[in-house]
Amino acid sequence: MDPRARDALIDLRPYRVEAERVVLAIDEEFATEREVLNTPPVRNTLVQIMSRRLGRGVGVEIVADASGHGTEPAAEPVRDLMQDRSRWNNDPVVRRILESFNGHILEVRGWDKGGPSR
């Protein structure tokens, strides 16, 4: 693998997981690295890893994000943060992504529909 791609992979973080797509974010400061990450060999590797970890075929999108935490603004206030955080932590799909990136949930900001498994 291209050494530039390896360096760029270090800067990726999970941004959003959807039914058929995983969105990974890279800080805007390193946005030029997206070119390396979007080359077919790197993109195919990311798709294979994310699909394997989630147990289903998914696409991968890489976005530039300046916020540093990779979540979108909340549509509405979260009423019970601890209950929602626990619910998301126990969701199997979320767990797989967190484990893939050795991550954890910093905050829960609500969702449009569905939410984690109940």
C-alpha cells in the first residue's frame, strides 16, 4: 500500500453509519489526503473492512470535517443523554464500528428516525 495512504488512514475517524454507507471524516486540515484515500486500491480496502466488520455490504464515503468529533448538529435536544448513550453503546452495528476504530461515544445528539436497537 502507498505509504501516503497509510499516513492518511491514521487521520480518518468514523463520522456516520447508515444502512448502506459508512461515512469517514478527515480533518479539513488534511483534506488533500482524500485524493490518496479515494484511489481504487485504498477505497476497495476500506469497503472490504467496513463490510466485513458490519456483516453486510456497505459503501464508503470520505468527507472533510472541521468539527473534530464527526457528528452532525442535532435535530432536537436529547432528553436523557445517559439512556441514549447506553442504547447506542449496546447497538451491535455501532459497537462494531467503535471497535474497528478503537473509539467511544462522546455525546448523543438525536437522530431522524429509527435510532439504535431497542
